[in-house]
Amino acid sequence: MESASPESNKGKNVDGLSSLLEFPCAYPLRVMGAAGSEFQARAIEIVRRHVPDIDGSEIETRPSREGRYVSYTFRFTATSRGQLDRLYTELNECELVKAIL
């Protein structure tokens, strides 16, 4: 079996699938959880750990109709697939996060 050269792997992720994103790129990330200051603080803390230069103007807040849940949309410039992978991993590990889009 012939091994792939580095040239043939350009633009592919670890699984060998082509990435749909070219970095850096504008990236919207929506995180949902129960309404309340604890979820808000934790979500913002996690995102800021991976995107230190994000500011309040790049965060959109939307409460659910009944007000029990809230979603935050973070708009930032993603610099690499690794950055996004680490961000999604940490958000998935947070017990206060109900969904990530």
C-alpha cells in the first residue's frame, strides 16, 4: 500500500476528510442552557479561554419564549480546527450546557 505524501494531505483533517472551513474564518457559535447567571458566567468563561479577544459586542443573547432557557451566540474569528475542537470539547464537558450549534 502506498503511503500518502504530505502534499496529498493538504486541506484535510485527521480523519482524511476535507475540511469545509479555511482558517482564519468568521465563526458563529451558539451555546444553550438554563437561564441564570451561573450558566452565563460559565459559558462566557469557557469561550474566553479559547477566544481571549472576544468582547461583549460579539455576544448575542436570546431567551426562550418561556424564559427558562437562554442561548448565547458568540461571533469570532476562528484561527484553527484545533481551537474549535478544544472549545467544543470543553463546552461539551460543562454540565450547564444543554446544546451547542
